[in-house]
Amino acid sequence: MRKKRDFIKGVAFLLMVGKPFFGQAQFSLTGQLRTRTELRDGYGTLETVGNTPAFLTSQRARLNVGYRSSHVIFLASVQDVRVWGADASTINNADGARLSIHEAWADIILANVKDSSFPHSAIQYFSVKVGRQELVYDDQRLLGNLDWLQQARRHDAVVFKLLQNGWQADLGAAFNQNADAIGYNGTYYTPANVPPYVKDSKGNLAATPSGLIPLANAAGVSARSGSPLLANPAGTNGMNQDYKSMQFLYLAKKVSSIKIAGLALADEFGKYSLDSVKNIAGADTGYIYGRRFNHNGVNTRFTGGALLTAQLGSRKDWNLQAGYYYQTGKNKDGGKLGTYTSTLSLTYTQRYFSYTAGWDYLAPGFDPLYGTPHKFWGSMDYFYAASGSPAAGLNNPFLKIKYTSGNSRLNTELAYHYFGFAGEQKDTKGNALNKYLGSELDANINYSLNKITAVELGVCGLSATHSMEYAKGLTPGSSRLTASWVYLQLNIKPDFLSKW
């Protein structure tokens, strides 16, 4: 820890001393320490009858170094994410490193009519942003940084950015590979962070076989068919398979108080085959089931649509948002797609209060890409998050009330979500399930202690029906149908080169 502090002080000193010698170039050195203490009693999925609540504290620590000049913008963000106690108080070399690079990119500015250092150009602004970066567009419904998760989300990509006559056009592309391909043929891609150990079908712990991505519950096997079972019927692609490549075009235009934005995105997923590896542990012979991504070709998915936002009324105190996106092609498992999502909400703001009524509808099979689901479908993350989502889609009307104090130091929000199947899902006997899944009530309070420190308290509760067990891939009748989650978060974001 002492070495880390000395490093930070040294970087800050060099930037402050060197700043006058670099003309108009601007340096930044910021950080973040975010701790979140949670009492989980059904967060993400229903608890099994007899289970007791979990209590934990996680944290994110970041150090961001930035540079900005007329012709280039640069950012490097080093991140450490951990749960308190995950490491012993004294670790050895075998424990490995927990540091990672969250962002490391450069935005090369090639044209800018507002900067006299550029030659005259018919293009008002054009740049190329290359490297590890967050992709954040509109309300983060389909492309977002997932900042609520301590590890957040980023992409290794290149993005061409154009501004012209009030239009914004971003063209991005990414291509993923595991290594530098020395000694390999083709571009096979194992698209996941594979755990070093996994349980076989007999429950014995074994080293993960090379090149195999284990199924979510490798120890679970159908007694009737002998085939491996998946823990969740559906989920976002980030759960168990990253994309092989991705391309997107984002177009936006704002006229007065109305903005319309369109997105066209194609992402490709490597084809795989189900495989098993025998594991002998003493007198037991078990099997580890998983996916092998050693096939030529990809499954390509296309998503396209638009989002409209408009401020209405003489005082612009009404805000309308409406969007529609269609998805076709093939999903990551090769299944054919022809599905959609829609959103509609209306917000009225009067002095310190805002009131929102809305409705999100995700048809069966729709995947909300790489967005921030925590913002939309309940704070307890039951849908389109790491715990999976219903194969029958989601029908989610919601109501929200938010208060913001006059000095903006305090804001509170109360949200209600109604959850139901968008389509039909059947029980184990083939009967159609009740479409009502349950209701969630979320309350949070956020208070800024000072310029760099904020504290947030959240209290959430869920009341579910037995249909929720099927939506989450749980054994019918095994779960408690009420759940709760409480968290206390401290967020410290210092600017080391600024006086406050």
C-alpha cells in the first residue's frame, strides 16, 4: 500500500511541475474509491427455502490519468475490484494480481473547425478513438458502461466520430482474439473468462479442461436424459459468451428540444459444440460438460431501431421518451431471431419533484445487448443481468417519484415495478403459467457529504409468484417468494490536481 501511495504522489508531483512546460495541453489525475456493503436476501434470484441472508462488502478503486491537447485526447484507467476478505491478510506470489486496465484509449482529432491549429476543412469535427473504452449512448439501454457493477463494462474497439451540421455519427468496430496466434491456425476464440476449477457431475472439484468453457452448473445432470442442465434459461450475452466481433453505426440529430437517435449493430458469436471430459477422482468417475469453440463460422445477430426524446410544454417540464428496436439473425447459440423491444415513458418535473410513468416491453428472445439493465428493470437485478432472464420475455410497467433538493446535495427516489411474462411460458406439465411474475419496490437516498464524497442508501423488496421460479430456472416449490436487499455505498472521487 505504501508503494501505491508513493506512486500516486509521484505522478501528481510530476504533472503539477511539468504542466507549465506543455503549452495548452491539459493533464488530469483523478481517482475513485467506492465501497458497497450489502445485506442480500434474494438479490438477483429467489432464495431457496431455509437459506440465510448473505452479508458482504465489495469495493472498486480506480486511478485515472488523462491528457488533452488540440490534436489528441488520452485516458488510462487502472482498476482494482475485490470483495473484502477475498484475499488473506497476507498474500503470496501464487495468489496472482487483481489489478486490471478498465480503460486505455486515445482519441485522435483529425478535424476541428473550432480550433485554429487545424487547416480549413469542410468537416466540422472528426476523430478516431482507439483502444479499451466505454461505449455509452443515449440512456444506456443497449450500449452502456454498466457502472453499477464494481467491474463495470468496456470494449476493445475503434470508433470513428463525426459531427456535422448538428448531426452526430459514430461508426465502431471490434474484433476479439485470445492471443497473438503464434503457432495457431484460424481465429478460434474462447469467449469467456474461464474459472481455474470446476465441479464435475459427481460434485468433485477438478481443474478446468483446456479450451473448454464449463456449463453454468457442470455438476447438474438430468436424471432422465443424462444431459447437462443450464442454470438459467436465458440471459445477456455477457453471461457466458463474449462476441467474436462487433460493428455499429450510431446516428443522432437534435432539433430544438427534440432528439432522435438511431442505432444499427451487428455482433457475431463463434460457433461451438457441446463436449464432455472424463474426470477420475478416487473411486468416482465424473464428467465436466462445456462448450468448445473450435468451429469455423459465426452466428450473426442484427439489432436496429431508434429512440426519441422530447421536452414538451411551455416550460419544458414534460419529458417524453419513446423507442423501438428490432432484432433478427441468429443468437449466440445459433437460434433464429425475430423479436423486438419497446419503451415509452413520460416524466413531469415541478420544482424539486419529478414523476415518471413508463412501460418497457421485451418480447421473448430479445437481448438488450451491452446496456445497463440495473437502470431499468428493477434495482434487484432479476432481469437481463448476471442472474439470467425469462425465456418468455418481460412486460414491465413502472412508476417513479424523485426528489432533488435545491442545492442538489440530496436526492431520493421511490420506484415501483410490475413484472410479467411478455409471452407464454409453460410449467413442467405443459400448462401455461400465470403471466404475473411479481412486484418490486425500490427506495434509495443519495447525499453529497462534500465535493468529492457521496453516500447512498438503498432498500429494496420483491414479492414474487411461483411463475418467477420458472423464469429463473429454479425447481418449482423450492423457493421463498419474498426477497429483500439493503445496501450502503460510499463513493469518493478525488481530483488530485484541483483545489477544493
